[in-house]
Amino acid sequence: MSAIPRTRPSRQGQQQQWPKLAELAGQIKNGERSAVEVVEACIERAEAAEDYHGILKLEITAARERAEQIDQLVADGETEGVLLGVPFLAKDNFLTNGQAETTAASHMLETFTAPYQATAIEKLEAAGAIMLGKTNLDEFAHGSSTENSAFGSTKNPYDPQRVPGGSSGGSAAAVALNIVPFALGTDTGGSIRLPASFCGTVGYKPTYGLVSRFGVIAMASSTDVIGPLTRSSHDAGFVLDVLAGRDGRDSTTIAREETYHIGEPAELSGLRVGVIKEHMGEHVGRGMRSATWEKIKALERAGARVEEVELPHDSVALAIYYIIAPAEISSNLARYDGIKYGYYTSSADSLEETYLQSRGEGFGDEPIRRMLTGTFVLSSGYQEAYYKKAQKVRTLLRGDYETVFGTYDVLAGPMSPTTAFKLGEKGDPVAMYQSDDLAISANLAGIPSISLPAGEIDGLPFGLQLQAPAGRDKRLLDIAAAVEGVI
Amino acid sequence: MTRISRDDITKLGHLARIGISEEVAGTLAPQLEGILDYVAQLQEVDTEAIEATNQVTGLRDVWREDEVIPSHYSRAELLANAPATQDGYIQVRRVL
């Protein structure tokens, strides 16, 4: 089970974990706790953990008002909503129309007030959950450490000298610090699961298309997904059940399964587990490999049939991603033009100068690197050799998965090559990109993947990654719940 | 390997409408070269007769009824984020 962060703010109560989401909502409904009390506890914890800089902005007034309303509803006997009174935080690339700006942690959107809300936020609020505020991220979700935030790095709850992972680092840190019972993140190339593994929380990346992205700031549209960071796979399933399903405002959404609530965990005995060979090679730290094998042995002891499997094109997954993602980024970020909204330069005297200056000054280094890379791989003369080539190799990678999922129920391996690294350690862009080496295949294939807290290596948490075929989210969650019980 | 010069960066910046100073272009050039060098490993993969993946859902032509859906956003709210407006329109600087 998940460990409690070693380095904690001194204020009492900080260490106390929230009960499971269903239980917490139940306590609020039966009057055992008030929503106001829960919201106040979250605010207190957030303030006590300010030094970690996981949160960009709290919506204190709105959250208090909503909590009071909910307590009144409960007093009147109205207790609808599976998340009634449960507070959460959202990564600051979800559009929210409260007091807080939606910034994507970029100067480009520093003053942007969203006129509408993301479907994910609307669904959670409709289920009774209370939006408490917005968490830090790498600018426009471009990064693996949250160091690319224009508003300062988030620190790892286990060691403030280290990164929380990224790009959903603020959400992961907030859940690890028990500020809120759950938080939302986005995962384009590992951005939920990597920080989950670095901070010792559960991180869930659903099947591509399962959760509406309406109102979420687009990064790479062919891999962007939304998912929860939680304390358990039960809670991940609980949140996913609220979020999943078709949305008329996002035509890429797919049909949902009946439920994502975990009832009985899956039977591990006889479960066919494939250990991804390419995720256990020399590029993965020795400590990480042996710690992961230990956990896999535990699955074997529980009766799982474990074998090594090969995904031959997994070794080039990161290269595929760093062509396709920048290409899509350069297209998606074209909308920030300094005219409709966002940062603009008042000194520009022509339309073109407005574009050049506003974008040059508003964006930070990493978005600029990615837009330029994307522009290069899409430019005439290079498109065939880079972009088209990457799309074809992506087909081969998807084929690899199809083959192994013919034989195995679930694939397993480490979530990341190492545990959390030090702030400032990875100055070279490619070295930073390689942190997501083991996460990215799932994004390219569009399959669900979960990072489960699997213990610690030298005092730092690490995650066990499980992957399942597209559309089998419920099955993956059931398996995760069983795995959680034995690792 | 693909060589990227400062001029290439400035040119790409112009294509992407991102103003980049000489100095920054000097930093970005070797970084972009490093990224392109890294992704070049794909050239060794045989993709003869392989179809490109554009998307993974398999969804095609998602239709909806041709019905008017009333918007609950006010014009003022939508214009509030624009740096310059006039008479309810977004103002742009001269084009030519």
C-alpha cells in the first residue's frame, strides 16, 4: 500500500489520510462529517503545505459557499451525488469559470478567465464534488518534472530537493500530502502516471477517448487523456465512473462500460501477466529493476502466470512520440495569437509583429522548443521522413500490443527508469524526455495504464505500471485492486 | 544527421510566428539538433507497406442532429479576454 510521505509539514493532522471517496461521501451524507468541516481541513492542509508549491490558486470563497449549500441539502434530507461534499483539485489546464484564472502555468494565459468549464469539472460538480482550486504543472503540460511551470517548481513531498514528476506534479503532490482526497490530471505522454510514481500515489490513464476533453487545454490531441490521481485504485475507479462516457462537445469520445466501480478485486490466480522486456533493460536503473522484479514475484506467489513478453517497437516509442507530439503541439498552440485572449504585446505595430512578439514573449522555453520541432517535422521536405514515418512506426507499435494482448490479460513493469530526480538535474531536453520512456507506449497505443505505489527505493517511492487492452478499463482497475493487495 | 543553424531556428520561428532573438536561437539550435538526432533512430525501422496511424479510436464521421443549441455565454464574457475590442468586435492591428 501507499507509504506516507517521510517529509511532512509539522502541522498536526497533515499525515492523516482521507478515507476512501465512497466512505467520505457517505460520512458527509449521514452527517458524521460536514462538508464545511472537510473543506476547511483541506484549506488548512493546503496552507500548511504551501512550501511545496503544488497549488497555484485556491477557490476558497466558492468552495466554502458550496460546502455550506451541501450541508444544508443534507440537513434537508437531499443526499444525491456519489461525491457529495468531496473536495478536489484540478490541474490548471482544465478550464474553470470561478475566481481563478486558467493559466496552463504559462505567462501566455496568466490573466485568462475561462468563460466556461471543462466537461470533467461539470460532471464532478454535478456528482456533488467541490472544486477547491488549481494545481501546478509544466507549462502547457510540456515536461516531466513540473520545473517548466512559469510560476515556479513544485517540490516532491518525500524530499523537497527533488521534483514531483510532471507534468501533473502539483496534483500528485497535493494527493501525496493528503491535501485533498483526489485530484485531476492530464496524461499525454505519462503526465499523470510519472508524477504518481514519483509521489507515491495512484495515477490512472484511461483508454484514449473515454473521458471528454472539452474545456481542457489541448496539447497533443491524438494522445491527450484526462484521469485521476488518487490514494487507491478503488478511488480511481470511483472518479472514472463519474467522468467516463460520450460527450456531444467532444466528438472523439467513445462509449463507456457499465461501471468502473471496483467490487471484488480480480482473481490473481491464473492471471496471465506479461512483463515488458523492453521496460526491464539496462536503461532502467538497477535498483528499479530489482524492486520491480520483487513485486512481480509477489504476483507470481499469488498465483499469476508471469512471463516476459516483447514489444519490439517499444524501444522507439519515445522517438515516435517526440515527432508526433511536437507536431500536434505546434498546431494546437497556434491559437495563442495575442488577439483573442492571452498575452499580447502592446508595442507591436502590425498584425504579424503582434503574433511574433506576443508568442515569443508569452511562451516559455519548452513550448517554444516543441513548437519549433513540430514545425520542422511538418515542414515540406521533412514531413515524409519524420511525421509520416513516425505515424507508420506507431502502427507497428500498436500491432505489437495487439499481438501480446492475444495471450496476456495485463502487462506489467516499472513506471519510470528511476525514482524522483533532483530539481535542476536534467538540463538537457532529451534527458528530460527520457523520464517518460516507459510511459509513452500506452499513450501512442491509446490503451489504459495505471501506476500503483509499490514501495520505496532508498526512501523514495516507485510505481508499478500495469497496462491493459483499449476499452478494458474496468478489468484493469479490478486487476489493479488485486495487485495493490499483494505488492 | 540534420544540422540546425541559428538561421534555421529564426526561419522556423517565423513559420510558427514566434519571435526569437539571436541569442536564444543560438541556444535552441543545438537543442533542436539533439532532439532530431534522437528521433532519427526511426529511420532504421522498416515501414514498407505500413499504414499511418492518424488516430486510435476507430471512430469515423461522428454526426449530430442539425439542431440549434442555444449558447449561454454572453458576448461580453467572451470578449472580456481580448486585449482590444471595439463596438463588440475584437480589434486587430493593421494587416498590411
